[in-house]
Amino acid sequence: MARLIEQPTVIAAAGSKPKRIEEFVGHVNTRTDRLSIAHMQSPSGWEEPGQTPEFDEFTLVLAGMLRVETKTAILEVQAGQAVHAPAGEWVRYSTPGPEGADYISVCVPAFSPDTVHRDS
């Protein structure tokens, strides 16, 4: 049976500046571990520690630019573009541009603080 998800749950974010995370689907809002879907709003100058997650992360940038660093590349993902960060590979996200970024993140399986494995 179809189920309406009336609103997201706002989740605390890691990183150097406040970033808004609205989880629509995932551990917190819908009690599912199969996948997570979240709307992110990151200010200019935000960056988070590197991580080696146990989940695949697919990110669709709606506005601004999201910088995605890996061990071998730096990708600047612009509005209208998407990026896939595979499970088990080191990655670091930031929004260095003047407008920050507005984006949707989908993690399979769902994002969890226990499986993100952030750098110390």
C-alpha cells in the first residue's frame, strides 16, 4: 500500500558550518535501512571530513556546485548534474562556491552514522 511521507526529519550535519539535512526516507524518518533520501542545503564554505562509507551515495545537484574529492579526482558537480560515490571508496564533500549548494542525496543502503566511517 502506498504511504504518504508528510514531512522530513531535520538531521544534525557534520562539517565546518551549519548545513541543513532533511531526511525524507531513511533510518530516522521512515525507519528503513534499505535506502535513504535526503534534501541537503549547504552554505558557501562548508566542508566535511573525508569518509569511507559502506553505502553507495548518489547525489543530484539542484542549485550551486558540490565539490566531490576522491583519492584520484576532484569533481565539481554543477546544478543539473549528478555523481555516484561507490561504497568502500574514500570521498569528501564540500561547497566552496559563493552560493553553496542545494542537492538530493540517495544512499543504498541507508545512511547511518555507524556505516559512514568519517576521518578523525
